[in-house]
Amino acid sequence: MTTMTIHVEDAFAEALRAHARNVGTSMNKAIKDLLGPMLGIHETGSSAENNPFMEFCGIISDKEAERLNAAVAEQRKIDEEMWK
């Protein structure tokens, strides 16, 4: 593991502190959580190359996910008569 020092404007630092407080984590973890997905790095340190679907993670909103799930709900039903 490498230690890094960065220089940022006060407003940037305060926004980062606020974000870390809001998600209940340290600033260090908040930075890693924010930068990791942008760089294609998982918590374990592996790259997105190991997960071909990583580019699709988190790209739809919760509302859109609900709409999509409702649209395919009928397809998820099991026809018990078909399996007798």
C-alpha cells in the first residue's frame, strides 16, 4: 500500500469531509470509494478487466430499476402447470 498526499482547495476538502460524514466513513475510505469505480478498481484491488459487466454497475437509478423490474415481473412467474 502506498501513502499519497494531495493538495486541494478548502471547499474541496470540506465537501469531502461532509461526504464522509454523510456516508459514515473515514475520509480515506470515502476517497477510495469515490475514485475506485472511476478507475475500474474494486475493493480487492482487481481491475474491471476481471468483471466484464463493471461498466454497467450503478448506471441506472433506483426508480429506473423499479420500472425495469416491473416490466419483467410477468416473465419471472413460474407456470406450475408447465412443469407437471
